[in-house]
Amino acid sequence: MENRREAIRQVAGCAVAAAGGAAGMLVWAPYGRRGIFGGFEGATEWNVLWLGLPVMTLGGVAAGLALFALVQGKWRWALKAAALLTALAGFGVAFDVLEGPPLSCGPGC
């Protein structure tokens, strides 16, 4: 009985990690569309794909695992996942991986 419960818990953890990764990709999608298919003056911004997609996907996985660990009451695992999430956010900010399109300044620029 205990092995079955542990197996269910492991499958649930994998499902939460996969859902977090999918959520990270969905959040990245608008940035990717603008960066790859219509960057500044029509130029492609590849850093949105090469850096932004992995950072957002891993961030979603880390957030899902942190939440899953919190629900189970495993505080150390939750803190480790939160530290990974913080490191990914710092990397994203440092390298500007989700650089948005330039702001339009209106008529007369």
C-alpha cells in the first residue's frame, strides 16, 4: 500500500513539473512571437528564443516543484526550488532575456 501511495505522489510531482513547464512556455509565447517574427525594425532577436524560452520553461518547472513541495510540507525542498527560481529570475533580468519590442513614441518621432 505504501509503495502505491509513493508512486502516485511521484507521478503527481512529474505532472506538476510538466504543467509548470507548459505554463512557462505559454507565458513566453507572446515574447517569442514578437522577438522572432517582428523585432526592432524587422530584425530577429534570437536571445528571446535561445535564452528566454529555457529560462521561462525552467522557471515554470521550478515554481511548480516549489508549490508541490509546499503542499507536501517539505520546506527544505520548497526553499531549494525557490532559490532556483530566484537564480533564474536574476539570470533573466541580467541578460534581458524577455526584451520586449521598443516603445512607440507616437507621432512626430
